[in-house]
Amino acid sequence: MSHTVIEDLTGVLEIPTDGTLSKVLYKDAQIRVVGFAFDAGQELTEHTAAVPAILQVVSGRFKVTLGDDETVLGPQGWVHMDAHLQHAVEALEPSILLLTLLR
């Protein structure tokens, strides 16, 4: 296949009540794209990734912790992280996030 199209990420990533949904949206030898849907207050606790990664907020707002720094990102927010950076995300409202892992 020469291309992948997702016309509406919010339709593919329905936000669960009191939970978090993760779904691999695309994967090849260079990248893996994972969509996350979070209800308000849901989080991914501090962890690292073995490869560089990009976070992109599709909808909602997140508190994002990157090492010792903390920021709030809304729609269109974007972060690049080096491999092995300690990070965490918490949804401040029902929210959707894309994670791109760069191999």
C-alpha cells in the first residue's frame, strides 16, 4: 500500500468513560503511530521510550511532564522527545493524543 488515510481520528479513537484507549494506527519499519483516547483524569504514569517519540494533541488538554519540566498542551500542541526521556501525560478533560515512535 502506498498510503494510509484516516479521515477522522476522533471517529477511530472514541473516548471511553473512566478509562484510556490505545490503538496502533500505523506501523512500518521506520515509525509506529499509536492513538490514545483518555477520559478526564486518566493518565500514563512516568515512563520512558527506547526510541525518540513525538506527542501531538488532537483534542482536549493534557498536563505533560518531560523530565523535570511540566507544561499544559491543548489542541495542536506538539512535543518531540529524545529516547529514554522520563515523561508522563494526564488528561485534564476528555482528550485524544497521537504518539509517533521513530525507529
